[in-house]
Amino acid sequence: MKHIEEFYLFVKVVQEGGFSHAAAALDMPTGTISRRISQLEEHLGYPLLHRSTRKLRLTDEGLRYYERLCTPLAQIEQATSEIQGKEEEITGQIRVAAPVAISNTILVDMLAEFGLRYPEVQFEITQTNDHQHLFDNDRDLVFFNGELPQSLPNALCLGHIEYGLFASPLYLAKKGTPAHPNQLEEHDLIYCWPHQHWQLTDKDGQHVCIKRPARLTVNQTQAAVRAARRHLGIVNAPLHYVASFLHDEQLVPILPDWQTGNRPLYMLHCQHQFAPLRVNMFAEFVEKYSARYRNRQWDNQFSQANALPHCI
């Protein structure tokens, strides 16, 4: 086939999410790839890609062409790798977006473990707590927690992020340790969005709602937990985020027999049908990685605190 290389370049541009990303993956000038695909479009007599928007979009003809080309070209790549003895070699960049607290803990743990298996894979993480900006990025995978937007029905729920109440030993030495949620009325509280009012539930189904004014209200987990570590009050925070501080005894759990809420964690595979092998492999790894924690009971959370660097 006269245009076999142009076919390959076209598939790579789609899989990598753009000309510049494909150029970096293939170590070729962006202009060369763009020119070669333009020549292919001229030969075919119709456009394959919309080039006027920031995000890559296929034309109807381009989508049909890609669906026909990607499987045989992938098989050629695989056969070549097997002949060269590189069947286990996965290379290239994976672009990920996630909230700051998630990316600083859960996500980095997963990247590190995956990276040990596939050292030639590079990661680029966009960290943001702005959900609009989170989804308005040219990423391969997006992680987010909270309610599932109606526009994202195909997002995969990885599990639930568990919350608990925590305070510093010095704060508790001064103020005392509450033995029941009603005693929180006598304490300094640190609120962090979305838990600005606390709903506490014990194993017997008793409910207590805490609505008193907080000493500090913030919208980021990092600031709330840091304030608690600096003895400012009691915080309701994700267990995975405070795990290291529990281990170092900078924080201790409060009212461990009471559940203070949880939030679902989702993964969105942005271009599943166009994704390169490395992205699909990492997505599968994330799903398997999180499965071990998906059904974990919240009432065991404090007894398992030392194992929480990998906890979802």
C-alpha cells in the first residue's frame, strides 16, 4: 500500500489525542505529521480530521477510516514487538486530571505501582478542584469524586472515599476528647466543602446532625487538615488523606464508632475507542487496583489505618 505510513500516522494522531502529542510519541516534527495526513486526505478526497478546534475531532469519514485501520495496524505493531522481543514494552505518555487531594494520594500511589511495571510510561497530571476545568482538559483519564454528572453516564465508580473526624493530640489535651457527637457542640470545628454540616451515624442507625458554626471553613482538604494538625480544632476529612498523619500521631481519630459520610470516586475514560494500549492498560490496572477496597466496611476503617496509603 502506497500510503501505509500515512495510515499509521493518522491512527497515532487519533490515539495520542492530537498532532503535537503524536509527534512527541513518534519523535517526529509536528509539521511533518500534519503535512503527511493532509496528503492522505487529498489522496482520499475528503477530510479525516476537524482542525479548527482545540480538541481533536474526527469527521464521519475519519471515524469510519479509523475503525477500519486501528485493529490491523495494532496487530502489525504487536507482531513487530514480538519479533523484536519487546512484547512487554509499553511506552508513551498518559495524561490524567484529578482533584488535588485525590492526585496527591490515591492517584500518585497507583501511578507509582503501574510505573514500576512499565518504566517507559510517562504521566502528566492536571490537578484542579474546579470540576468545570477538570473536564475541560485534553486528558486520557479523568478522576473525580462526588455526584456523577448526568452528562457522564459511562464513568466507572471505583469505590467510595471514607471520611472520619480527627484532631491533634494537643488540641484534645486542652479541650478533651468527645465521647458522643452531642459533645461536639463544645468543640472547635473545621468545615471543609462539601461537609459543612456533619451527619453522623452509628452502627445501630442512630443519627446526629451537627450544624453549629465552625471556627474555620475552607474549600480544600489540604488547608482543613493542616489546620487540624496545627491544633485549631476537629476536622471531618478523607481517611486516605490523613493516613500518614495518623501513622505519625499528628492526628488521632475522634468518635471512631460513628460514620461521618463518604463520597463516590469515579474514573472517566475520555476516548476509550481511540485510546492507545498504554491508556487502556492503565485504566484496567486502576479498576483492578481499586476492587480490593470497593466493598470494604466503613466500621473497620480506623483499625486499618496503617494500611491506608493504598486505600480508596
